Amino acid sequence: MATNENHVSIKLDDKGDISKMMAFDRQRSQSLHGFDEDYTDIVDYIIRCTHKIWEEHGIGLIYTHYVHNVTVWTTSGRTYGREALLESTLQSLAAFPNRRLFGDEVIWAGNDQDGFQTSHRMTSVAKNTGYSWYGPPTGQLTTYCSIANCLVKENRIVEEWVVSDTLGQLQQLGFDKRAAIEKLVQGSSRSGLKPREYSLPERVIGQTVPVSLPPLTSHGFDVEAFVRRSVHEVWNWRLLNKIDAYYVPDYICHTTCERHLRGLGHYKAFVLTMLGTFPDAVMSIEQFYAMGTATEGYRTMTRWNLQGTHKGPGPYGEPTGQPFYLMGISHHIVKEGRFVEEWTFFDEVALLQQLWK
């Protein structure tokens, strides 16, 4: 686990003002061995290289900002190699050439010796004026959220994990959801995309119960232990009564398809809907890191996966009995030992591709 307690000041400006971050008189404020000279700290690197590639269309900078054998992970699978990444970037920008990416938060950990881990939450605004994987241009304006996690060493991204509200984007474009997803299922071959291979985990074995976590210690507040315990108890033990203890009463959760869940009642209903749809689901945490202190509070990043079988009715149609793998990334604000606010995103189009195949 990595918790940045000494670098909480290195974060986005209050309004994510790119003009301030790109000022010529900014001085380097963090050790960045091997990074281009114009980057001042790791947050500046993430925000500005995204801006250069996606908004200024400096697409060729992928050659200097990614290693040749970069792996990019999504729910759909993995893309291997810099050329495949460059191809998918060109295809995305061809469909949305005026895309604007507003950096909402960068949570990070690490250093320039061992490498930086970063989690970049952003809101994209883009008009569909070119051909996409869904079909011909619709001219519709879309607004959607995504999170990109990166492992960065010496100016180059070594590995990346991306989740995006693709279903929200698809619906805003005006395409028929089922027809568009069936088209994807039938099989356009995306650049270098290799489908994930996985086997479903056992939630319980025989007549046993889910694995228990060790008790919390009394030696101060451990934010990682808190997050891991709450996720395991709520999602794997199905102890939704724990939500009252772990979350503040006016809790807010922002998630896919512009769902904004306000209050514990709405949040519990969301969890129940997911578990009712996938009653054998198991949630596993793949990575965690945090910024902050016990006094000021923490901003945390949790990358997780949910696996199970489509056994119940719900927002994804009638039960199909299909197994699935879903990758998600959550950002939380934790203060005084409780969750205050959350941003959780996952790719529902990739999920539906598995359920409807």
C-alpha cells in the first residue's frame, strides 16, 4: 500500500485550470529523473501530456510518452504495444476530433526511482462528427467520465488501466443500445485487442462462509484496511447494514450513466440492484493507494474487479446465465473514519457484450 502523506499539495488547481499548469514560468517542484524538462511534478505530467496528445492532437507524442511494449487493460481485454495504442487513439479522435478532457482529480503514489502510480479522473465533452465503432456520425454532443490509471517511469507510461462510461456515451449518441452492442458482439476487430481470459472465483466453498478479514487494530486509523474491510463486508459478505457505520448519512456516489446517488438509501438500493442481478458475484481489490493524512482526510484509489453470473432481473435485461468480468476504479474521500463521497466508473458496454453474446 502507498499513502502519500508528504505530497498532498501536488494536485490539481481548484478548477483544473490548464492555462495555469502550462505557464512558462512554473518551476519543477518534485524530483522527476528522466522526465521532459517542461513537466514540474507528476500531476502536471499526467494532465499536460493528456492535453498535448488528445486536445492539441500531438498524437505522435505517444512514441515519447509510452514504452514500446505498453499494455493497456480494459474490461474488454488488453491492448499490447505502442502501435496498437496509437491506432486506437487515431480511431477515437477520428470519431470525436474536438474532444475536450477536463481533469477532475489525480490521485498518485510513488517516486521517480520506483515509478509513479497515478489515477486520472476526467470528464470528456465531445461531438460525434466522424465514424465510430457504433456507426456513422450522429452530430450529437456527449459528456461522460472516465478514469485512467498509469504506471509511469522516466517520462513513459509502462502500463495503463482504463474505465469509461461507454454506455452513457452510447445513449447520448442516439444509437439503439441493443443493436449497437450486438454489432460489437458480432465482431469488429479492434486494434490489437485481446479478450480477457478468466475463471470465476468461489465466493464460498462447500458449507463454509466467505473469508474473514483480520480485526482492525487500535493503533490509529489505517485507511487501506478500512477500505478493504468495507468492500469485502458489503459486497462479499452482503452485510449492507455495515453501510450505516462506514458511510456518512449524506453520502454521495457518482457513477456510470450520470447516476448521482444521494444518501444511504439510494446507495444501498444501487448495491442491492447489482447483487440481485449478479447474486453470486465476488468483488476483489487489485490495487489501492491513497493521498492525505488522518487529520485532513484521504483521497483514495481502489481498482477492483467484479465477477459472477447474470442470474437475476435488473438493468441489464432478462437473466442470460452468462458469466462476466467487470473492471472498475473508485475514488473515495474518507474523513474521520467514514466514506464521504465516491466516484466509481466501469464499462457497461463491455459488460453487456459479455451478457448478450
